[in-house]
Amino acid sequence: MTQRERLQDFTGNGPKAAPTFSAAEMSRRQQAIRAHMASAGIDAALFTSYHNINYYADFLYCQFGRRYGLVIDHDKATTISAGIDGGQPWRRTAGGNITYTDWQKDNYFHAVRQLVGAARRIGIEFDHVSVELLASLESEFPGVDLVDIAAPAMRLRMVKSAEEIAHITEMARIADLGGAACVEAVAMGVPEHEVALHSTAAMVREIARTWPQAELLDTWTWFQSGLNTDGAHNPVTSRRIERGDILSLNCFPMVAGYYVALERTLFAEEASDEHLRLWRINCEVHDRGKELLVPGNRCSDIARELNEIYAGHGLLQYRSFGYGHSFGVLCHYYGREAGLELREDCDTVLEPGMVVSMEPMITIPEGMPGAGGYREHDILVIEDGGNRNITGFPYGPDHLIVRAAARAA
């Protein structure tokens, strides 16, 4: 029976792609995790998640039922990719790459063994490794200590560098363009999906213009109307906009694994008195929340203070989720810096370099006056003595009651 090789070498298959960040920035990240490894006695780390592989190697994989990895030891960083991707992982990796073939079931682990060598203590991501993968690692590496490196890696990601903040700031500008495109497309009779498509296209084109050598993937828009606004992550439908509808625009440009968001409440043509009252209360919470995003404030304390505003209006029971979260390498299908969320159970203290959203939301059930979901969302960079709001799109009743003629669609 003819056998194929277990590993392939795509090194040099075309030039390296233009990196998202400088060589100094990627070295800083890798050296930071190595410093933790040294203090914890970890010989090598095997990262398997989208977010950590992207953060430490600038490579965003497409899983499609295969395993991927990044091994960082005290000397080098090497991604592990499947042969189906050809040389793209090598071209995108800040470091080396090793490619395994599909011709034997355990070729992925064969690749890992080449990279970890005689390591006796290996860091893995406890919050990402499945039961099946853990069992395979324990079988493939008997006698090796597998220790958690996910939490320390997350803490390092929470404070952004100057290059990251510049990248996120530019993306927030593009999110604002997506919001403007949403408003431009809103009219009676237009389906949600047409509004979303118009917004997404505007953002993708601007991303291509701004980063001409970037990979273009994962940018999207959720545009919701009427009942569909009750959940923050409700998918786009073909429902058509009607007069008096509450609307939600949610614009999400993605560049090199980094996600930003712009979210706003709107109304089609007109809003009832109760809708206006609730909308203004949510904007009041939003405004106060932004004032609280300063160094030294604790996430849980911020959440509790904002709860009191809702409670004072008899609306606390309609609050939908936490008040905000960290931004950086994350997406709707991967990643989350769970240690930096504006919730009652998170005691992280804000510090300069963190990038956090303020996004209060209430949902009034269908059938009640003012029914629907209300959500405003800005992104703020925590700086010495305060913060900097990098979202520029307007919000509130003075700006986003959208009046346009009916359109055929």
C-alpha cells in the first residue's frame, strides 16, 4: 500500500504576508508568555484556540474539522496546520510552521511531538481543550504534566499595546461607517437583510482600502427590527421594516482576528412616548457608564452602580446582560477575555491600556408598552486619569429616528 509522508514543508511557498503588527510587537507578546512559562516551570505551551494562536502568531486558522496549534517554547514559536491550507499558515505566522497530512490519524500529535521534544511540563488551554483532546494528549505524552496556561495568557491579552490600540481605533472608525450605511438603507418595506448587506459591504470595502494586504473575512452586520430586537445576537431575517418599528444596528468589522462593534437603537419614522421614555433611560445609563470607565474602578462596582439607575426607574428586571467587555482578539464564534467584563461577579480593576465597551441593554417583553430591545454601545480606551471614546456615531432620540420614503425591495 502506498504511503504518504506524515508532515509537509511549505516553508518558502511564496513570500511572508505583510504582518498585522511589527516584529517588535509580536516579539513582545511571545516574550511575555515565555516570562510566565519560566516563572511557572513550563517547558513548552501548546495553544489550540483561535484567539491565542492569532494573538501570539498573527495566524487565524479555519478549523473545518481539523486540529490546529501553536507551540511556543523558550526559543521559538511554531504553528501547526493541516495540509489542506497549503502555505497560507506559514505565510501568515509570526514564526515557523509545520504542516501535517491527513494520511494517518495521529499526524497532528506527531507534529506536536516534533516541537515539544523532551518537555516534561506543557501548558495547555484548560478552557478550550475538549475532553477528547485532553485524553489524546494524556495518551500521547505519558508522564508529562499538563498545566493551565489559558488564564495567564488571557491576562496578558487584556492590556493592549499602542499598536493594538491604534489598530482597534481604526476599526472603530470603520464600524461608524457601517452604522451610517445602515441608516442610509433604512426605509419602510426594506427587509432586514438588505440593510445588513449594505452595511457589511461598506465596511468590507473600507477594510480592503485601509489594509490592502489583509485577509478579508468575518466582517458582518446584524440588523434587527420589531420583535427581533429582543436579543442582542438575534440573526438577520427577511422581515420588512414597518412604521414605528424599534430597530437595532450592530456593525462588526473584523480585521486580523480583531473585533470591534457599533450598536445603536433606532426607530423607523416615529417612536411612541413610552418608547422614547425607555430609550432615554437607557441612554442615561450609557452616559453614566462611560463616566465610570476610568483607572481604579472595579468592574463589579460599575455594574452595581448602573443597576441602581435601572432600579430607580423600575427597570432592573429588564436588563439583558453585563454592561460591557474587553475588546481585542475575539469574535462571535471564538474568544472572550472573560476576566474583563462589567458584571457583578467580575472584580477586575480597570487600568490604562484596557479597551472596554459600555453597552447597557434592556428588553421590554412583547405586548407591553415600549416593547423591544434597547442597546447603545461605545468602545473606550482606558487611559491615565480617564478614558478616550473611539466611537463617534451619534445615539439617542435626537439623532436616530430615521425618516425615509418607502422603497421597493
